[in-house]
Amino acid sequence: MTLLAVLGLCAFHLAAVAQKSPGLSLTQRFDVGWLSISNPNLSTWTLTPKSQFDDLSLPKTGLTSLPKPYHNLTFISYSVFDPHSPSLAHLISPYDLNCAVSAPNALLGSRTSENGTAASFEIASDTPVDKSGLWQSFTLHSLKVKPMAAPEPGTNLVIRGYRNGTEYDVAWNVWFPSGYHEPLEVRIQEFSEMKWETLRKVEIFADFGYDRLDWEFCIDDLVVEFTRTGKSDGEDADLIQSTKDGGKEQVVLQNGV
């Protein structure tokens, strides 16, 4: 469905779901943050919750598309939105304001149409190494996600990772009972019992009912990790902040890459 239709469905949720459910409890915080790297020629860069989505300015409507690329990734069938925007007050339930775990912004996702392509984020470049020296694959560490007011009988949310080709290589899903929920912190390696590395694409979708109808969801605090070759070309390399701690190099992906 289109993103305008997504906002319309939010109004439907407010009328259709009358009670707040206890939902799923937030589990222990998992924060990759700064990574210690002992090899100065092979650095690992991490896109952390502190440097994503909230650096985007939104129009008065409270919702807009993401720039392409955004932090080395292309986001498809997502919009960035501010749940607390006055313009969205009549479209979003007060129980869904928690979408923006690190305020003010979060992502709103759904399929491109009822039976269309799932929302996804993928490597923005077709080359093996981009001009800043990043290998064009990533590791998915964690994200915080929830359906928007899960309808009866509940919502199945699916995350799939792709390395090459059109068939997914890794997958994980979770069932949300009907009602409103706290965002669930999905720690990928712990929950799926495998490391989701060398990915080029991740797709997420939610559906409900016997016909598996599409349902919108929101995500925030997405943590992905890129590996650098040790070589760079261009000004993008200046956007990486490095420090020294205990003889090990620490690096984090900054805004603008």
C-alpha cells in the first residue's frame, strides 16, 4: 500500500482497537555503539541509533521520504515521520507515539501495495567498494520494531536478509497479539541464533489474518555495521570520527555517509 494509505489506516486503528494491551516487554538494552578495532587497516564502522533518522528535518506534515542514499543505504517503501507532530495527531493513536524510541523521528514502513514488494533497506552502491572505502555489505545487529496497533487476531512481523540473488538467506519472525505494544528490541544474533553478516539487503513486512493482509509497522534505533578496506577516496573519509582507547582504534559512522 502507499504511504498515504498507511496514514489513513492509522486513523482506522484508532477506531478499531479500543483497549491497550500489555504487549511485549522491552528486553535488556543492546547497544553496539563504539567498536574496538585492533587492526588499523581493517576498520569496522557502525551506524548507531544516535546518528540516524533524527538528523532529518521534516516538513509541517510530519512525514517525508528519506534521501537516497542515507548513510550508505537506500530505504524503499519507508517514510521518516515524527509521531508527535501536530499534523499527525488525528491519524496516529496516542499508544503509537512510542514508535520514536530515540525521539523525535522513526520510520514507517509497509509494502508498496497490498501484494507488492516488502519495505527494505539495501546497499546503495553497485560497486564492491564505495569511494569512502566501505565494503558494500553489512551486518545487521539490532533494531526496535512494532506494528501500528496490531489488529485481530494479531500481526506476524517478518525480517529477511539477502546476501545475493532473489532468495533470502536468513529470516526471523515474531507474533504480536492484537492491541498496542511497546517497541520490541530485536537482537538479531541472539534471537535468531546466527550472525546476519555480509548482507546486501534486509526486508521487513507485517501481515495479519488468514489472507495475510499487509499491515504497517514502525522501526527505530537500527544498528548495522560496515567494514572498511583501509583505503578511501574523497571527502567522505573526513566524516569518520576516530579516537584511541587502550591502544585500539574505535570508529563510528557519522552523518552524511
